[in-house]
Amino acid sequence: MTENTVSTEDQFTPDVSTFRNDKLHRYELHVGGKLAVHIRFMDKPGHVDFIHTETAEEFQGQGLANVLVHFALDDVVAAGKRIIPHCPFTARYLRQHEVYTQCIDWPEEAAPTLLGT
């Protein structure tokens, strides 16, 4: 017989929400009602320009920024728009996830390199 125990490291907090806040021009991820991560963007005709990603100090190192950028990129693609990744975090994410390749318009200063990133 195997006994299952739950340690504090195994606890999962289901109170996570993501949404697009058009009033503040950012995507947001909240944990327990607290703003944990936000991505500032500029909505342009046919494009969404990702400017900056910021994670609150208490939520850093948990992978939450990856969750939010995935949500935001999927939202842009579903809207039929293209992605402009001025944000370094978003640019790194896009280089690691080729599924978005056909939807990116790389700005000159964030252009991918052939030698890796």
C-alpha cells in the first residue's frame, strides 16, 4: 500500500487568472488576486508590439512570465494579428517556440541571430 502525503512544495494554487487589460495596454497574470506578471504592449493596425515584461519580486522564478507570454501570443494570433517583439523576454520566448514563427515581424534591434540566442 502506498500512502500519499502532501508537502508544502506540492501544493497547487488554482487561483491564477490571465487576461488582456486594454485600458492599461497590458496583459496580466494574477495569483490569488495579486498582480504577479504583466506585459506592456502597443496595439497597432494588424500588429501587437510587445514592449516589456515584468514579474513582481515575490513571484519571480516560478515560470509565470512564460505562462503569460504564451497566453498573450495565442491571443494575438487568434485575433489575426502579427507579433512585434521589442520586449527581450518575449523575443527569447519566441526564439524557443517556433510555433509562432509565421506570425512574427522582427524589429531590427530584436532580429534573431543564426548563431543562437
